[in-house]
Amino acid sequence: MAAVATATVLAALGLVLWQERPVRITVPAPPPADAARACAALHHALPRKLDGQDRRRVTTDSPLVAAWGDPPIVLRCGVPVPAAYQPTSQVVTINGVDWFPEQLTRGYVFTTVGRVANVEVSVPDAYAPEVNPLVDLAGAVADKVPKR
């Protein structure tokens, strides 16, 4: 009986430690002052859950990055305009926020357009339809990252 209890405790501890593993995210280059202020405000307004996924710790203490779930949904604020974006590109509008979608090998990356700071959200295929997490983010983005 003691062996079963010990194994259960060790398994639970391993699960907790695995879940606490921080997500490694490349932090964008420091954005201009107005974008940096918007990103900091957004960081404080981000939801604890995104598409039902809990917020994760990240390897760097930066207001420019955040993550949820496993595999992680990753947010980066203050990124450049995507190279593929053109003024005539098709966007997805969710609750008043325009997102430029780019399909990846295993998911999508969505980047806001027409705002003081560009917000990029990478969503793995595991969360299909990949636009769903944007619904949870749209309110904070609309409120904290003003339109240009």
C-alpha cells in the first residue's frame, strides 16, 4: 500500500513539474514607445484562460510575450508587420479586431493590423478551428492596443 501511495505522489509531482515547465518564446525587438506602452497595458489585461487553456509561465519576464496551454498558444506583442501582408490582403475580423492569418505547417499565426502595436498569436492545429483563441483576446486587444 505504501508503494502505491509513493508512486501516486511521485506521478502527481512529475505532472506538476511538467506543467510548470516554462515556455520558451523569442521576445520581439523593443518596439517604439507608443507600441511598448500598448503592449504593457495588453499584458496586464490578458485572460488567465484562452480557449479553455490555462496561462503558462514563459522563460523571460517580458510584457511582450505570453502563452497558454500545451502545446502552447503563443502571443507576441510589438512584432513587425508580416512580410506577406499587403493593404489588399484578406483579414479575419473578430469583435472589431482585424487579424492577418498565415497558415503554418502545424497551425496558424494571426497578426493584428492597423493598430499602434502588432500583436501576433501562434495557434497550433490542436486548437482547431484556430481562430477560436482570438475571440478571448479581442476584447483586451481592442481596449489596450489602439487603432492607428
